[in-house]
Amino acid sequence: MSIAYLNGEFLPLEQARISPLDRGFLFGDGIYEYIPSYDGKLVGFRLHIERLQRGLVELKIELPRSVDQWREVFEEVIARNGGGHQSLYLHISRGADNKREHGYPKGIEPTVFILATVIDPPQVADPALARTYKVSTKQDLRWGRCHIKSTALLGNIMHKQSSIEDGCDEALLYNELEEITEGASSNVVVVKDGKLATPMLDNQVLPGITRSVLLDILAKYTQRGIEQRVITLTEVRKADEVWMTSSSKDIVPVIELDGKQVGHGKPGPIWQEIMKLFAKHRFDY
């Protein structure tokens, strides 16, 4: 039985209830974080909470808690669910009012929910064991504030479902200029002639935590570096390697794009090199 956290209480998931007037339910008025934990060790926790706090400020939701206060709650959820490999999903909505109105109500308490789920072991730097993706490209039809990790994910979900119907694992999105933005639930890295690049951060791109950790690891432990710049759809189709990154995936090599083989159709040598470093340092953040 999974033990959840809801508004200060630890309770069986089956007993967790919110009001139908909760603005997260009515409007998707909230934000979330997904944080993996392997053998009780959280990945990128400080970075996740810092992004959460930036999102709360943008949405004008007041919830003053420090990184250490959040960590204490998360560690208790992990312990109550038996440790091991877990994902922790943190969902914060503006809360429940006594009526349905679009404007932000005053004087209501945010709803805070944490769900623990058993997950697979982390990605390893072994091409024979690596999780790989087949990906299809889609024009990005989501809203214009994708830098906010909003719980209103319908646009992402529709893109993801479209890729599933293509027989793929993920969608790779591009804007009206055929510039790559991100995946439906991931960031993107392309490799060509040994050089790495990823789309620059703007309102079209979520500042992913795995992306951030990857950039820091590349800067500290390699001479490769990575360019943050515009990447065209044509360029990604000619790449030697394509990776998708997220907290739920680590760094996943793409072996097929729109039905065509990427590189040699298997995890590439640069992915293997960088994945070893990522696995070594994933808990440093």
C-alpha cells in the first residue's frame, strides 16, 4: 500500500482526497515536480526545489518552505514506502475556493500532494542494457509558457499520444520555424561530429533538471562542452546521436527518428562516455 502526503498528513493513497473545487482539478492551476530516488538517495533535489520555488513565484502561490524543510518531508515519504527505487511526484495547486472563478482567489491554502511510485533502476552506460527510444517529430502546438512546469499538461499529453499512435516512445517538437523546442516530456541533445548541442532556454522550453545536471557535468568533467543554440529539424535529422533527457529517463539515446535510423541505430559512443559520467555524479545535486 502506497503512503502519500497530503496537506501535512501521511496517509494511505486510497484515503487521499481533495475537494472538487480545488483549482488544480478545475483549471490545472498549479505546478509539479517529479524527483527520482534510488536506494533512498534523491537525484537533483535542490535543483528541483529551486525550480519549484521559481514556479510558485510566477503563479503567485505563497508556500514558504526551505529546501531542507522539503527534504525532510520527501525523506519521510521515502521511508514510509520502504525505500528502494521510487519516484516522488509533488503536486501543488492554488487550493480550493468555495466557488469557480477564473481570477486568483484570496485567503485559500495551497494543496500539497506527494505520491510515491516504485520505478526501475537508473539508466546505465551499457549499450546492451540501455533503454532506447523511437521518436516521431511533431509541430509544437502547446501554450507559450512552457518554461513553467504547469500541471496543465493536455498539450504535452496529446503530443505524447500522437507519438504512441505512431508506434514511438516520445515526440520531438518543433516550432513554426522548424526549430526544435523539446520533447513532449523531455529535453533534447544532438551530437554531430563529436560536438554536442541543445536548444537554448526560453518560453518554449522547460528548464529540465537532468538537462541542467548534464550541462554542469560536461563543464566540470569533460573538454567537450555543449552549445545552447537554435537547432533545426533538418539538423536533428542529420545528427550522429540524439538524446532525450528528463528526471524519469536520465539520458535516453534515440535510435530511430520518423522511422529512420539515427546513427548506427544503437546507443552511440559519446552517449556511452557521457552516461558513465552522469551515473557517477547524478547524486551530487
